[in-house]
Amino acid sequence: MGQVIKIALPGYDAFTDTDPDHFSLYVDNDDSNDYILIKEKTNATIEVSGTENVAHNLSYIPFCLVFAETTSGVWRKLYSHPINSSGFWFEINSTNLVLRNDSGTARDFSYYIFYDNVT
Amino acid sequence: MTQQVVKVAKKGEDAHSTDPNDFVFHSEYNTFKIIKEDTKQITLLASTADQSFSESHLKGFVPLVTAFAQRNGQSQVFAPNSFDVEAWGAKLGMSGDIKFNYVSSNSSSIVFNFDNNNGSPSVVNIRYFLLEKI
């Protein structure tokens, strides 16, 4: 039998339940999956007009989440180049998280950079 | 006082590693917690772009929201900033006429925005997750 560390969510039995969705931490050496928890490196909010490079210093391409304050108090989750011409988007390379605002009006962007390598 | 750390290494990795990618869990790094998960069914108006649907979240702060949409009766799920099929052709009877433009949030509610280029109303099921404060 392999080594096991499991923390069940309230209402579930850590000894009998086998659904990883019912655990806040699920590690079992007999299971072929690692069930990794993504690990945050940093987060910040900055004003973006045009292009802003945020150096992450990881030398690989990390998982990132980015949001833009499209109107006061309203934050939209961003993806790659927008299909609806909003002008807000981002890309990631091995040096920078690149924040793009092509809308012509400066906006606040909030970003999270994680340690987790996506390549 | 020595800093106490809880670490769980991935299979085959050394728990003394300094690379965060070698760990399933490491107490020195924040992990995102799902603070709410729910579903919402909406009906898109026929042949109408820029349709917004609001859902109250009652959290009192602006949450980080990620969401996925599923056309009723279909198996494929699509994320915001995408159509409901691959761009190079319809698959398995899906026509690609629904576009999930974006999901946004403020301190009281979540907004899901769609286009429907289909000539008839379309039912869409959304599953969304609230993670942390933006």
C-alpha cells in the first residue's frame, strides 16, 4: 500500500470516499494522478494602456490569470486575442506576462502569475 | 523561531527540492480555493448579439470567476471568448452559432454575455466557479 495524504471536505469520509472533488488535498501513491494544487507566485493590479510587460523571472511559461476593469467596478476575465474586438487580452512567454489594451483608453488590469509550468 | 513548512512532493520528486513545480502542495505558496460552485440555465434569444445574463453572488467583494457553457443536449463545453464548436467546421450536429463572449463580475453579481446567431432560441447550461478576490 502506497503513502496517502488526504484532507476531505466537510461532509465526506476521507477513509472511504475516492472522488478527488471531495477533498481539499488528495495524494495517493497508488493513484496514477498527482492532483496538483496550483501555486501562486505573485499578483498585482496595474494600469495598462497599449502594452505592458510584467517580468516573471521563471524562464518557462507559467500559468496566469488576468482580468481587466472594463467599466468602474466590473472585472472581465481575459483570454487570448479577443473575438469580440474588446481590445483587452494577454499572452505569456518565458520572460514576460504581456498585457494588452488596444481599446485606446487606459484600464486597470489585475493579474495572477503561478509557479505552474504550462509547457 | 524556525519557519514551519508543510510540503507534499509529486511522485518521484524530492521533498527537499526548491522547484515549486515538484510539489502537489507547498504551504509557502497560496493555492486557489473554490468558494462557490453553481450552475445556471439560460435561454438565448434568437438571432441576437450581446445578450447579458446576471447572477447574484452575495459575497460582498469582486470575485475571480471562471465559467464554462454547454449547449443543452450537447456534450461539448466551451469557455468565454469562443464559439460552441471548433472554428474550422461544425461537429456532431453543432452549428457553431453561439458565442460565449465573456464573463465578468462586480461586488454583487456575475454577468455572462453571449451572441446567438441561430434563428431560434437556444438553451445553454453554465457552470461557474468563484475563486478568490480579484
